[in-house]
Amino acid sequence: MPAFLNSNPSTHDGQKCTKGLCANPSAGCLEKASKSLTIGLINNMPDGALEATERQFLSLLNSASDGMSIELWRYALPGVPRNELGAHHVSQFYSSVEKLWDTQLDALIVTGREPLTPNLADEPYWESFTAVLDWARDNTYSTVWSCLAAHAATLYLDGIRRIRSDHKHSGVFDCAHVSDHPLTAKTPSRFKLPHSRWNSLPEDELTASGYSVLTRAADAGVDTFIKHYKSMFVFFQGHPEYESTALLLEYRRDVGRYLRGETNAYPLMPRNYFDADTVTALADLEREAMTSPREELHAEVSGMLEKLAIENTWHTTAVCLYRNWLQYICAQKKLQLQRSRVAADERAMDGLMPLKLDPPSLR
């Protein structure tokens, strides 16, 4: 399998992850080394979505690998609330982000999670999140900031605050190119990607702060944007990694929250996602829930949703986006390896040069 999860976090202890090359690597050796990538996944998703998120990113990276070998390391931020099962899973398979400081990664993927506070800077993991961001800026070839992680990153980097919408942007949205970039090469001029968020980032503030907007979602604002530091930061407000049922599971969860009285508003159905008959049937159940809410309706909604086969209309585009991202990382890594080889050759030549003395007339 070209992409695989490293399942032994203890191997990080006291070690610096290095991919050594021989003293005089050939062009073929450099090519092979540049296509051997180590990528970190900082998975901040809730306990119930931890393993699903691992699976989604691993599957997408595998589909996009195109001859590359990808080792995916899992990291956890301190301060992210976990139940007993979630904490156990993290303790078994995840390393602390503090291990990053002495680790060489080629790239990083950072997920979001539902916030606990109105101000992201008040989240219990904010300090460790910003430390990761500072580290990634100078120590990766590229980092992906997904959904809420994109909001938190732009807040820290440039003070850009997200704006809450009056409804949740949930569904499969039509997206279009805003500008050309290698990251979106070979993707259609118009394509579909899932979004699932209440908040959006103002495009005018992003561009004024030096971000390049690459794609925009109809009725949902900015989709993908980037900013170059030493690392290329890639921001997704959407979720190209989502499996076909991800939005379905979120909708079922949100219906349950309403029926248990945890929220005051019945959730909107994901747009452009369910077939027409399902939309009609779910609308009938919504009206019943609004008239006479009872928790038993959740079982009816769940039963209906479990029978559905959702078409993944965004997979091809998602694979293309991530393949372009991986190719960028490989290209940057190859350049760095070539520079390192040239520098090593120059040092070796300096060691072989005879001592050069000034002519007697100049002494």
C-alpha cells in the first residue's frame, strides 16, 4: 500500500526521523528519496470521528500517491477533550505534538473540531495549536489546514476573524476556479466538494493579507486558498477528504441533538446530497419533529439514512487536489536533497584542496 499509518508512536521517543542518503547519491537515489514522504496528521476531531478521519485521509493519500510512498504519523494536541475510548485510542496510536520539535516531517495535515468557545483563541488547545503552526511554517514543505483549523490559523497569523452565518453551510457545493495554480491543475473549471460549517472567512480580508484564493464555493464563499512562507500553507474550508456518508452521519447526529433538546433548531438537510425521494421523506419527518419532538423519531431518521447509497461526486477532484499537493512536496524535497548533495560535494572538495599560501611578496 503506497500510503500507510505508522502504528507505533513509541518509535518517536528520543529519535529524529531521518531519511539518510549515501555519500554520493545517484539521480535515481535522489528521485526515490524525494518520493518517500513522511506526513503528520494532527487529528483534532471528536472521539466518534477519530478513526473515520484517519481512514479518510489515509484513503485519499493512497489514491493520490501515484508512485509515492507515504508514511502517515498521528499526533494529538494536549487540551482536546476526550472520552475514555477516545483517550485510549490516542494513547495507543498517537504521539504528542511535542515530539514534532525534534522530528523531520515533509508535510502536515491539521484537522479542525467543533469549538467549545466563541473565540477560538480561548480554546483549551490554543497555545499548543499556535506552537505547531509556528513550527510548521519553517519545518515542512507544505501544511494543510482543514476547516476550523484554517479559521484558527488565519486568526493567529493575520487576525482574520471568521463570520458566523445564519445557517450551516452543509452539503455538496458547486465550486469554481478563481485563479490558476499548480495545486488545482487538471481539476475541472467547475467541480463539487463537501462543506460542513457555520462560519466563513471574509475573502476581501484574506486577499488584503496576502492569501491567494484558488477556488470559491457557490453560496458558501471561499473554498481553497494558500499562503507562502518557507512552507506553503494550504487552507480548505471544505472537506475534499470526506467519504460519501460523512455528511449523512453529521446530519443524523444533528437531528439527534435537536430531538434530545441539546439545540433549538432542526438541522438543514445537506444540499445537493440526498435524492429527491429521500429529501421528501426527511422533510416529512422534520415537520413531525417540529410539531411533536420525541427522541424516538431519531430511530426513524437513522433507519431511513442507513438504507441510502450516496454517490461520491467529489472523489476524482479530491484525488487530483491531493495528488498535486503531494507532487509539490516531492518537488520541493528533491530540490532540498539536491542542494544538500551540492553542499556536501563542496565541503568534500574544500577538504581536498591544498593549503593556499600567499606569495612571498605579499607576506
